[in-house]
Amino acid sequence: MLAGIDYFIVIAYIVGMLLLGLYFKKFVNNSEDYFLGGKSLPFWAIGMSIVVSDIGALDFVGVSGQAYRYGVAVGNFDWVGSVPAMLLAAFIFIPYFWRGGMYTIPEYLGRRYNKSVRTIASATWILFFALDLGVLFWASAVLLNVLMGWPIWISILSTAGVVGLYTYFGGITAVIMTDVVQMIIMFIGGFALVFLSLDAVGGWENLVEKVNTMGPEYRSHFDIIQPVDTTSPFPWTGILFGLTFVMANAYMIGNQSIVQRCLTAKNEWHAKASMIFGSALKMFIPILVLFPGLMAVVVHPDLADGDQALPMMIKSILPPGLVGLMFAAFFAGLMSSVDSLLNSTATLFTKDIYEPFIKKDGDDKHYLKVGRITTLVLLIIGVATAPISSDFPGIYVAIQTFMSYFQGPLFAILILGIFWKRTTQWGGLSALVIGIGFAIFLNVFKTEFFTIEDPFLYISWWSFLLGFIINVVVSLMTKKHTALELEGLVFSARILTKSKT
């Protein structure tokens, strides 16, 4: 149980975040303010927001759990995956999307291909984000149950209430500016746990020696590159093809919750700089989220569930005061992830589903109201779907499995749509539908095709490759778009800048 000082720190943090988020309510006067922050935010705030929302509670609990089970190879998701993808996004894709004046990634896909592609892409992201919310709420329950003894549903409902309030009123400006404070708290709390845990195991060399002597199953715990026949979900082939080539790029370039932040930048320079600054901060993330789980192998060697590694380390290593700070850091990650998904999903539904199909000629205030109502509905869905992630062996694997259903095909049509003029609407639609169907097929029958337990990296690669090939083949067989239709939509064409009236 927490000491009195810990309770004070946690409660003060939660109340402070709520008040800070609600403060930005006064800056929301229209739908652009709610969804894009009035295009007025600086690069440093956006970069910090991208990082803290991306790591969040999922990584604190999930990556520590994977490190406990499999070792340092899980760090590839940031060092080999996220950082190169963020730099690619910064120099090519983000300036392009910012200049295009877009609200969502599916909005671009609709302009480039057709309305069906836009709708399927948006509906897929909406479904994923809704399930993602459930995973995040379950992650909070795991920590709160171990650390404070709170019942699962109490912790889920309290988290939903706090984050939902300031996201509902303050929009993406509240999301980004609270994320700035939350990232600072997360770094302070996270590094405090890492240094004290390292001291508890007697330093790095002692940690390596103790883990290596625990048995043959721990011999590869310090191998960043895993062999093809590894029993972990991170073989080097999956990391290279599934992660580096597909999932990381798809996440940083085609993920609405990431890209939407960059679209709030005050100008193109700030949009580009936000990703570059975020990539520099990203280099530190594996140290924060991976090492506590690795050191828990020595401190708590017999845990039945690796996802308990982080909560147990907090409970056994940190003194009063720092426990509260670490809990606040965890809650910061959780809140930043949840508020991001809420606002991004509300944007997707309002702009890609509601406005085109339900009410085309509504006034701006109406769409602002729809965005806020969608936020509330999503909270309910997220809470209701939280138990789903308990059916998976690890929280982190749960979310990666969800993503492997659609990220490969979506990235295939996105990258071909931007770089290849010959891509047609029917090529994109065929690739998206068949690619997602193929990914679902591989997931259902994964034991027939793969030797590892969780082959989400391989599934992402093969569904991307099939989607890419189908797009090319069908496009070559169908009528190509005219130069006028492609203006501002392909990388080699002139990008039209939307002027504000």
C-alpha cells in the first residue's frame, strides 16, 4: 500500500492535470481548434506529446513484461523501429500532409483513391483505437491492483473519468499541453526507478552475470538481435522486415494519433521539427521501460506473469514519495495515451464518417458538438472492451496483434499512393480489402504457417507485400488518373497549400 506522501503526490498530480486540461477549454471556439489546435502549437510541445503518448502505460507495463520474458530484444521497437521511421516522416511525409491542409490520413486516401478506401481505412483505425483504449485501461488495472489493491473496475472507471473530462472540453490543445507536463514527470519517475533498481542488483555487470547463470532460457536475454529460430516474438527477420520496413513506418507515418499532432504545428518548420525532436527523446525510452523488467528477473525471478514485473519493482525498490512519483509517471503515460486516442478517433469519425455520410452541410458548431459526443461514446467502448486484453499472454503483444491485422495493407496503399502516379483507385481498394483479409487469415491459422507463438511481425510483412503487389497489378490493369486529378496528391506533383480565408 502507498504511504501518505505517495497518496498526496498521486492525488495532487491527478487534480493538477485535470485543472490544466480544463484551462484550455477557453481556446476551443470551433472544430479546427478542437481537432487541430487552431494550427498554433510549437514543435517542442508536439514532440514531447508524440513521445509520451506513444510510450504510455502500455510500454511501461507491457515492454517491462516482454523484457522480463525475452530480454533486451524488445528495445528494437524504438531503436531500430521508431527513430528511423520518425526521421523519414519528418523530412518527407509530415511537411507534405501539413501543406495539404488535411485533418486525417484517411482524408488523404479518399482524395488519392476513392471514398470507399477512405471509409474502410477510417473505420479500421476507429475499431483499432477503440480496442486500444481497452488495452490501456486494462494496463492501468494491472498496476493499480498490485500496487494499491484497487479493484479492476474502480481503477478503469476513475481513469476514464479524469481523462475524459479534459479531453472532452479542451480538445487536442489540452491533450498536447498536458502531455508536456506528463512527459517530464514520466522521465523523472522512470529514471529514478532505473537507477535505484540498478543499485539493488549490484550494477550492470552483476545483473548480466546473475541472469546468465539462471538457466539456458535466459542466455539470450542480452542479445539485441535474436536468431530466426528463437522462441520469442522478436526474430531478426521479423524485426527487419515486419518492424523496420512495415510496422514502424506505418505507425509513424500513417497513424492518425501521431500525424494529427504534427498537423497542429504553427507552420511547416515546426511540423517537421516536432518529429525530429521527438525522435531524439525516443532514444531514451527503452532505458525507461525495458530495464526495470530486465532487472526484475533477478529481484523477482518467479513471477507467473511478466506484466507484473514493473508493479512489483515499484513496490519493492522505491521508497515512500518516489512510489507516488512513479505511479504519477505511469498514470501520465496512461492518460497521454488515452487522451490521444480519444481525440484522434473523434476526429476520424467526425471528418471521415459523420460529415461525408450523415450530415454534409452542418455548421462548424455542430461538428464540434459531434466530436465531443464521440469522445464520450469512445470512453464507454474502451471501458467495456478492457477485459479482452486479459486473454492474451502479454499486454504489449495484444496491441501488436491488433495492429498486424491492417497496418501492412494500409501502409502499402499509402506509400504507393504518394510515390507512384500510376496507382489507381481500384488498385488501392483491392489491396486494402484483400490485404486485411489475408492478415486476418494468417492470424487465425498462425500455427499452420509460423513456428513462433506471436508472429505479428511476419504477418505485417506478408500482408504488406501482398497488398503492395495487388495494388501494382490491379492499377496496371485499370484506368489511370489524370494529371489534374493527381495534383497535390502525389509526391512528384505540386502540393497545393490550403489558404485560410
